[in-house]
Amino acid sequence: MVMLRNDRRLFRRALDTIQANRRAYLALNAVLYGSLLVGFGVGLLFPGLTAAQTESLESGGTADQVRSLLQNPWLFALVILANNALRAGLLNLVLPSMIVPFAGIVWYVYTLFTVGLVLAPVDRDGWLVLVPHSLTVVMEVQAYVLLALGVYLLGRAWIRPRVVGAGSRRRAYVTGLRQLGVLSLPALALLVVFALYEAFSVVYLVPLLTGG
């Protein structure tokens, strides 16, 4: 019960943080989802770019790795979570921004553009796969929006300590890290839930839709 109350308090703090920074939250939603949609649109207009991205995944061994994991959806979900939370969230979005303010956000705008390119369907099966996968994409990007908001608050506090009522950049940085930590909890929860959803939908639902 104590742990449940603590979790509720943390999620309430996250909601309060979002509400207190609603304009920044909405702006980051527009920027990140917008970048994804622009990439998707470019992929539809220029299928050759999508084919090039897909070929890059094949030659890099990513596609083979995914196929090897399809026999075990739980392991597949764990790999998806590790990729989304550790590589994409921590290494690409959070850590760069702890060194250079907002750096991870800039990088992630480009990353989501390339994701949009890869997602753009080039045939009927591609459109069918989007039926279950679109929910995964929307919710995973929402997790990155929450992390990006935390990164923004960290950078803002770091550059302008007075915004958080801190007398020094060091204290402001610590305050920003706390805000980032608060927003990381719901972001991680989204990534966990939709790593499971993605793994099981790819293994069981997508073959039913495509006849594979």
C-alpha cells in the first residue's frame, strides 16, 4: 500500500509538472509528432527513400535480429524495451542534454524524421502492419515527449537558474534533474507497456493481418 501511494504521488507530480509547463509540453508534442509525420509524408512521396532506409536495416543486421526474436515474444519485448529506454531514451535524448542543453531534443527531431521514413508503407502489407503498429508509435513517441519535456526543463533551469528559484547554476541543475526524474516515471511506464504490446502484436497479430 505504501509503495502504491508513493507511485500515485509520483504520477501526480508528473501531471502537475506537465500542467505547470503546458505550453512547452504542447510545443514539444507538435515538434516531435510533426517531425514523424513529415518523415512519413516524405516516405510516401518518395518511396525510394523508404526503400533505402529499409535496405540499410537489412544490411545492418537489424531485420535479421528481429526475425530471430520472433519465437520468444517476452525476449522480443525485453529487447524492444532496452532499445527504446536505454539507447533511444537515455543515450540519445537524456545524456546529451545533460552535457549540452537541449542537444537531445535536436537530435531526436531528426531521429523521428527517419522513423517516419521507415514507417511509410510501400505496399498493401505495409498499410496493414500500420493498423496495430500506429498505436505503438503514438504512445512511444509520447514517452519521448515526456522525456523531452524533462530535458527542456533541465536546460531551462541550467541556463536561467532564477526560473526555478535557485541561487546558483549547480542548484538549478539539480532541480532540473529532479523534474526530469519525475517525468521519467510515466515515460518508462509507457515504454514498458508498449514494448509488450509491440512484441506480441508483431508475433501474433501482424501475421493474421498480412496472411504471413
